[in-house]
Amino acid sequence: FSLLYIVPRRDFKRVPIVLDFVARPNMQYEIVGGITLSADSVMIYGDRDDLADISEVYTYHVDEKELTDTLYRRVAISPIKGVRVEPREVGVTVPVEKLIKKVRTIPVEVKNKPENINVVTFPNFVKVSYLVPKSQYNKPQGRVAAIVDYNDILYSPKANRVEVRIGEVPMLYKNVSLDIDSVEYIIERYAQ
């Protein structure tokens, strides 16, 4: 009498972690720098055939709202039938900072004007205000542009006034606004 026992081939491999995580800061706060994990991958152990179909592992879904401070949290990896996952959880860091109002004065720029034209605006500087993360408040300032489009002057229904728009703004700045919505102007023409 003999007994035949077939042992499946055990194997292992490293696979990346896919984070199923939603983080929303409170209105006066911002996630700065992005969400980080304590590890970007895990080792999985199991039958070679089972492992062949696995290219990544997922965390359990987490939804964090109204964050007002940096969040540190352990999140479990979703189990996979017949497979051992090591480590079974991963650390998640969500850096959150308070937004601080900043105001500065910037020049009004005129775009799309012909070379033989100069447009002088009154005022020629405007105040721009925006919210910026606290850690960025005293760092070198990104470019913010207040724009007057010469085409608006040509087709503007308001004589001697033209709309000022916000042009370039760093992605880090939130709730960007100008202290005025239009400026007066005069057009100077040069001989060609």
C-alpha cells in the first residue's frame, strides 16, 4: 500500500501596493507634498499558479474628511485567498497644512497688442490675494500675472475701461483674486 501526496510548488514575489485612500482637507487646509506610504511594495507567498495572476495588492478603502493636521495611519492590505502577504499593513502619511492669506502687488500686463501700440493702464499695479500653505508663506514667490488683453480693448463695450484677468498662478496658490476687476487705459500709437 502506497500513498501519493502532491505538494503544490510554493513561491514568492514582490508586488507594488495600490493605495485605496481618499483624503480631503478642511476648507482652510491643504494637502502639501502628497500622500506617502511606509513601503511601496510587499512580498506575497503562495502557490506559483496563484502568484502568477497577481501583479499588485490593494489596501482596504479609507475615506478621511475634514483633515486639519497631518494624518499618520496604518492601513491593512486586502487579503488574497490562498496567498500570504507580508507585511499585512502599511503606514500612510498625509501632510496637511493650514492655508494662510497672502497679499502682494503685481504689475498689470497687456497681452496681444501690436508692436506699434503701447497701452498704459491706470492703475498699472493691482493687489492680488491668495491662500498659501503656511510652510510656503516666506519662500520665494511664484509668478502671478494680472492680464489685460488688447483684444478686449478693441471689442470692449465699456469705453476707457477693460477687464483685468488672472493669468498664470502656481498650483500651490488657492482662492486667487484681484482687488479690482477692471482698469482705465490710454492707447499710445507709434509711427511705423
